[in-house]
Amino acid sequence: MQATEDDKETYLLLVLSDSNLPTGSFVASAGLESTAAHALFHVPGPAGSDILAFLRDSVNTYARSALPFVRDAHRVSAAYASGEVVELDVALAALARLDALYDASTLNHVARRASCAQGAALLTLYTKGFTRPPHLMSAATRTDIDPSFPEERESRAGALVAALKLRVRRGESASDTPGHLPVCWGVLAATLGLTVDRGAHLHLFLHARGVLSAAVRLNALGPYAAQQLLLHAVKLMVDDAMKLTAHLVSGALRDEVDPENVDEQLPATTWPLGEILATRHDLLHSRIFNS
């Protein structure tokens, strides 16, 4: 049974790590384009060291500010999909609190805009790309269905994503949700059956890979050099960031935060310069990315 679950997770990781998934990440640079435009990459050191420094700071601050929301959104979604949380409205209300807190915590309007666009794209990806096709539900083809996806769980997961997507698209009142990327990723990972740690780890890896992809398209880094960093540097960055943020909570769902150690338990931005530069993205004379 354990081998089957591991095989399923491995296959999901392969599917979700596909760079061709229509999630909108291709038009986001996480502030890299603005940093390059402000001539902050021309520093002494080996080739690629400036990109590596940017990548390290970006991964660390994103892990500290976003992963607690990924984990909490995953827990809420997994609890509803499994039936532990019975009422759909209860799960949606918890996700709305997470989303509202992340929106309030993201002061950078450029990052906030990109996060909402990518989050909505993830929900659309699930409803249009990851739900079971109708022709596989017929009796003649049921032998082709993977038994590791229980029908009841899949039905509840689909209902949760559809309801959340409706709230995001509607956006007419305070009860609606912006649909930020970390929250929607946590929902997606949970409804597909990834564990919370695997889902958070993959999310952070994809963030790092997206930065390197943007660097290649900006001609700030060659494609071979980007692959070298992806193979030899990114894994250590992501693993370290995961360990350093494993104890963090969003603060939107739990009363476990120690008032005397708030700074050590709650999300935070750890790279103010990067925030400032990313905010100036809309002021660039020309740009090829949305963030």
C-alpha cells in the first residue's frame, strides 16, 4: 500500500512539474526583471553569482512569507476532501480567511496582482485539466481508471475547487476571496492527493525554477548555466528553506501562536530591497513580464 501511495505521489510530482502547465508562471519573474533594469546585477564575482544571490534571497523570503499559507490551505482542503470537515461552507470560510490574510500581508501591488492571476489559473487548471474526463466514467472504460483516486474524495475535492473558483471569479463582496497563488496551490496539492510537505517543497522548487527561466529569457543567464544552478544549487536552497520554515503557521486558523515569540512563528518578508524593486516593476519603460 505504501509503495502504491509513493508511486502515486511520484507521478503527481511529474505531472505538476511540467513547465507547459497553463498556470501563468511564464509571464512572472518574481521581481527579477525590475532588479535587472535597476542595474543591480553588474557586481564583481564569478559569472552567474549575481543571479544566484538574487535566487537565494527570493527563495528564502518566499518560503518565509508564502509556505505557511500553502500548508494551512492544504490542511483545510485535505480535511474537507477526506470528510473530516463535513460542511463545504466551513472549508471555504477557512480558505477565505487565509486568502484575506495573505492579501493584507502582501504590500507589493505587483506581486499581489501576479499572485491572484496565477492562483486563478491553478483553479482553472484543476477544473479543466485534472478532473476525470466523462468518457472515463462510463462502465465500458472503468477498468482504465486509477483506483488510487476514490470517487467520493474526488467528488468532494471537485466541489471545493469549483466553489472556491466561483468566489474568486465573482469578487463582488467581502465574502469573496482574491485567490492568491499560495492558497490555491495548497488547495490544488491537497485535492490531487499530495502530502503537505511534498506540495510545499514542489511549490518552492517551481518558484526557483521560474526565476531561472525568467533569467534565461532576460538574457541574464545562459540556458546551460541555468540548468547547472537548478541541479547543483537549487536543491540545497529549497531544502534549507523548507527546514527553516517548517514550524511557521499563517496565524489565520490557529490559536497556537506564542505571543512572546510571534516573530519566530508567523510569516514575514525577509528581503525588503527585493520588495521595493519588485514594486517598481510597473514604472519600467519597457518590460516583458507582468511581475
